[in-house]
Amino acid sequence: MIDVAIIGAGPVGLFTALLLQQRGVSVALYERWPTFYPLPRACGVDHEIVRQLQGAGLAEAMEPLLDPVIGPDKTYEFFDAKGETILQIDWNRPGLSGFAQMNMFYQPDLERMLAEQLEASPLVSIHRGRELVSIEQHDGHVALEFAATEDLADRITVEARYAIGADGARATTRNLLGIAETDLGFGYDWLVLDVVPHEKRVWKPYVIQHCDPARPHTLVGSGPTRRRWEFMRLPGETIEQLNSPEMAWQLLARWDLHPGNATLERHTVYTFRGAWADEWKKGRVMLAGDAAHLMPPFLGQGLCSGMRDAMALGWRLAAVLKGEAPEALFDSYGPERSGHVQEIITQAVEMGRIICMLDPAEVAARDAHMKAAIKDPALALKPPPEPRLGESGGYRTDDPNAGYLSVQGRVGHGGREGLFDDVIGTGWQLLLRNGSAVLDQRACEGVARLGGVIADFGPDGGVTDLDGTYAAWFERLGAEAVLVRPDFYVFGTGSITDAAALVADARAMLGTEAVELRR
């Protein structure tokens, strides 16, 4: 019997499998497409996701695939029908995690890279051309029945200790489990065009939301050599009328793009929606990615949210399967991720309603308000969110610093310099402002039992804060000790003398502190 079966071999399923096999967990992935799906869907990931890939050992392989949104030409602007700026979003800056706030990429490149990593692992198998048709829950395992997509009579049954439904917006797993969803009532069809210009151009602004009621549209990078255009379907226009190569080139002609100087890689119509699953776990099956949540693309957070699901599941599943934590650890997964993603979806839908306006009076009022907000920040939209995890037992909820994403800066230690995770390590991380003289020995032993690392930034601690990231962070938190979980979210903060209690609380959550005390 395998440890984990994953339904769906998109980026979320592949990344979850990679995280699990790196922790010694056996994984089988089942994908309905019979061959590798060669076309892009998502086109951007934020700083947090690049840090996740870095932590998985993929930073060097990923670097040439990314087009960081940073530099004088790379702004994100909203235009009105006249082409005048009515809003700017600050993507053009470093993120908390040591990388650019946003990074554009070509999704098939990411999927190939992840698949190549997995194909080299004896713990992972990938089965393409298999679609989930039934789920049976048992006390110690789950039985999954798959049919061959090219011959529905060809069926196999797979038994696994746990399963993850990462099968995208079709949400076969969620539907078979009978899990309902909350829908925010936002639904608009957009034509998505992926284009490869034959010659390099500088696109200014780099990302544009053109809020033109004649036809709202979007321009965005999708990797170092590609661009994406998105055009809203208008009332009275059919999907068939919109979704054709002829219409695509007609719409692209405005940017002097034609078959002689560009390649149209793909044209398809997507319905942009805002929704989330009402449950994220039923029995031994958990949901992740678009199977659990859908959002309009206007914040660039769709795939990012799915990758966060993968990180949240990876460390929990490994801990439970290796006997390091009870199954109760899964209870915090859904509340944490759902609370976090709901805030992002709500803001993405709010932005979508602004972009998709067609009524002339509403458009005029919107444009006037947004132009006024350029001069008066009090009127402006909130910046893209860095939400707190939903309340759960997975962190110290009574600590106002806990449940938020941690930072990553450049550090020096033992003759090495670089980003924190590369130099110090990943897993549970105990960061100390100055703790070498007073750190409780039990805290040190507790971190070791968590498989974690300790970084002491004090004069005798051995870790140097090269760019001041951690000094500023400790100051902002008002803390001297910070315990960070394996998914880079803060478990809790306190004084140096609180460090032992922080570690003890984390171990109690995992069930290991109680075991040691009984011994």
C-alpha cells in the first residue's frame, strides 16, 4: 500500500509529491490527461512560492524560467478607456521572502521540471490517462477506483493511507466526496491568448488592466519570452464567436501583432469565478489547489494559493505518516488554508468587479474615484493581501504575530553567505535576536527533536544579518524569539526566556511533548 495517492499531476499535485518524497513518503500520482499537458494556465508566482521552490532545492533550476517583476519598466497599471492611469499596484518591489514580489513564468516549464525531479525518485510513480471514478473510505486507508480515459471499462483500484484531490476546477474528487462550495456569484468569460513574439520588445507598463467598457482586457508577461492577453466576452457575444484564431489576431492587431511576427500558442475561453470548498478534508481525503478554491486572476494568486496548500499538507502528512504527530494535526489544515484563501479570493473578486464594469455611469464613477485615489491614499484599494492563516490549533492564535508569513534575508554563518534557508536550513526554525547566553537547553533539545534549526543573531550567536532584514523584523514584531513552521508561517513569538515554551507548545501540538513527559 502506498502512503499517499494524489489525484491530479498539475503543479500542485507534482509539488506536493516532491515535498512528500523528500521526507521519505511514497506517492502515486494519477492524471486524466494521457500525455503531458503542454499548454500554460497560470503565468505568475509570488515571492513566497519561489522560496518554497528554493526550500525544495529547485532555486537554481527555476531561476532561468522566471521573469521577476522588478525594475523601472515593470509596473502594474490600470487604464481607463482613454489610456489614462487610474490605479497602480506595487508589484515592482522585493518580497518578504528574499525574491521579487511577483515572478512571471511559463507553466509547462515548471511542470516539466517538477516531473523530472519525481521521475528520478524510487518513492514516486506517475500514472497518466487515469481518471478517478469512485472513492471508498476505510478505517486505515482509502480505496480509489480509476478508469482509463481512453477506455472507461479499463479500471484499477488503488489503496493508499491518504489521498489528495488536486484535480483542478473540474473537482472530481470534491464532487465524489459530496463537498459543497461557497460561490461568491462572480462569473465572467474571458478569452485567454498566449503569444510568443518573434522579436524581443519592452512592454510598458509590464502589466496592464485596461478597464475599457468597450472590451475590458489584460496584458501580462508569462515568462521571459512570452506575453498573455485576456479579453472579456461581451453581452450578446457567444463563446464560439470569441474563441477563434481569426478573432484572436483581430484583437491583437492593436499591438501590431500578426502571424508574421508572433506565434499564437493557445486561445481558449475561461470562466473567471470566486469560490471555495466548504470542507477541505473528508475522512482520509484532502483537497488542494483549484479543487478547493477558485479566484479571478487579477491578483496573480491562483497557483500561489495551491502551492501554499501543498506546503501545508507536505509537512503535516509526513509528520503523521512517520509517527511524529497524531492524525489530529490534519484538523488545522482546512481552517488555516480556507481562512487565508478566502481573504485573497474576496479581494480578487472585488478587483474583478471593478475591471469587468460595462455600464457607462458606473464606469464614469469608478474612474473618477480611482483617479482621486491616486492623489488621496485614503481612497485607494488595499494593497494585495498578506493574510493571516485562519484560526486553528496549528499556531499560537493568541499571539498577534503568529499565523503570518515569515521573512527571509541574506545571512552569514560558518564562512557561508546567502539566503537564510540555503545557509541555515529549512524545517522548524527558531530565530533568536540574542540568545546564546540564556537559551534554555531544553529549547535546543526540543528543536533538535523537531528536526529543526536554530539561528542566533546575537554577537556570539554565529549568524550575521547581512542586509538588516532580521533586525527590522524582530523590531517590528517586538520579539526576541520567533518559531517558524516548515511552511514558513510563524508559530509564535516571545522573549528569549519564552523560547523553551514556544518549542514545547509546538511539540505538544505535534503530540511529541506529551509522549516525552510520559516517558
